[in-house]
Amino acid sequence: MKIIKYSFFCKVTVMPVLFLFNILPCLNAQAAPAWVSNLERSYPSREWIAVTAQGSSQPQAESAAMNSLARAFKTDVTSITQASQQFTQIVNNSESKRTINFEESSNFLQDVNFSANIKGLIGVQIDVYRDNRGTVHVCARMNRSESAARYSGMIRENTAIINTLLAAAAAPGTFETYARLSFAHALAQVTDNFQNILEVLDPASANRRPSYGGAASIKTKMIECASLITIGIAVNTEQAANKTLFTRAAGSFFRDHGFKTNEQGAGDYTLRANIRLEDISQNVNSCRYYFDASLESRNGTSVFSFTEDDRKAHPNSQPEARRLAAQAVETSIKEAKFANEFNSWLNSFIN
């Protein structure tokens, strides 16, 4: 039987019934790209990190492709995305620092992809093909040499910044040293991740690891520095239960940073906090809180101050409104306004 090949326009000279039978596939789908049937031939592994995936929709297929691409780097999408977002935050926060300039890595903010399905990697190229059955095929790939050059540039720049911070972190047991080590540790974490990606793109780069020695070694130095600082906690408030609640919240916050704490008030520094809860008579089931705090050195000099007030309400109960106000203060200490302003104060030492 003679096999007839048809062009895009399906020009034929056979019987009409055969014409209808053979033209339908031609109209329903274009020819499949070569990578659908032979990925290695299209994108040789010596030059590319390439994967394919299928799905019933483009978002589904892209998500599957990204999972496969992440596995090629021996990690997962969540880890890649978190590292990229953390680095973005570091670069953004450094804009006001006169001595920290991410010239090479600032392009990362523009080039990295944070779309719904392809996240957190530089240099990812995507091809999409839908076959005549409606299945979506996606090819996600990274050119080894081009992507390796981008990651190498960021690693070199980050390493120089980390080493500068480490050199400046000479005075033990000070907030200045702690702040520099903390920033260096955060930057080293994402740089370690970039190094892992680079070593997949370019296996020879395993012999050219960053000179700072890894994030774990910097964290050890940071913890050692923090352990030399004791922060006393002195809370003044009306109710004993609230005093215990706020004292424990402050202790937990400072210990999470690695500092030692003394809930009896004595230390290298002392946090003096005055917290007042006040029922609002003209507003039923409402309570306003006032939160003022100061971190003082041994000689009584305030090095950090904080103030906050807000109102909380409950539809049915005044005691519940007071409880919500107390809870808001606890949250502020652990992870909200107080925590953010204290961390910003620490970061101010990185100049």
C-alpha cells in the first residue's frame, strides 16, 4: 500500500472520502516539536538541563515541568522559591546600606521568574505544545554555560560582600557584630543554594566553592556572638498574668536571636516595658492598649525605643476585648511591630 505524505495544506488527489479522512489530523494539530519524542537529541545534556512534562492544561504541565527541573537540581520548588524570595528581600533591604551594593545580583530581581508555575530560577526557557488529543506538553530547560555564568557572577559578588561583613565583625559580644554576622548568614544561605545550582550546571565548580566557608560556619559565629549578650527583661503592667505573658514573649523573642535573657531584669542591656490596657467606656466591649519600651545599656542609656497603641474590640464581651488587646501586645513582641522595629534597628548597624 502506498503511503501518502501530506503538506500543511493537505493537497491530495485521491477519492473524496480519503481526503476527509486524512485532512482532519492536519487541521487539528501542528506537527509535534522534536523534543516531544527525543529530548536528548534536541537539547543534549552536555549543553542543557532539560525536562519535559505533560498535563491537561498549560499551568498543570508547567507545574509538573518545574517540579522535574527542581529535582534535577536535587531540591524542590518550595526551597528554590524561598531562597530566591529571601535573596530578593536581602537585595531590597540593602539599598539604603552605603557599603553594600549588589550590582551583579540586582539583575536577579528582573530576570528571576516568580510566575505561578515557573519559579525562582534564572535562565529558564519554556516551550509549549498541545497535541491533537488536547494534552499539553512543556519543555523547561536551562542552558548550562549561560546560566552558570549568571550564577557564578552572583556568587562572586555575594562572597565579596560576606567576607567584608565578616572582616568588620571583629568586636565580640556587641550588637554591631551580631548584626553583621546575621546579615552575612542570611546572604550565605542563599549563596550556598546558588552554589548547589551552579554545581549541577557546571560540575567542575564543585572545586571552586566560596571562601566564606558556608552558612553553617557563619551561623556558629553568630550564635557565639549572641551568647555573649544578656538582655534583662523588666515589664511593668497591671495584672500579674499579663506581666508573665509579656515577659515570656520578650524572652522567647530574644532567645530566638540567640541572646541570653534574664527575666529578673539584670543584664548587659535591659528591656524596660510599660504596658497598659484601658477599657473604653464610650465604646462597649472595647479595650485600648499602650505599649512603650526602651532597651537600656548598663549605664542607663537608651539604645532602642519603641511605642505602640491600638484598640481591640469584641462583639459580646469586655473581658474578651481585654484578652484580645493583651494578645495583640504579645504578637507585637514576638513577630509584629515591636519585633520588626527591633530587627530594623539591628540592621541599622550594617553601614
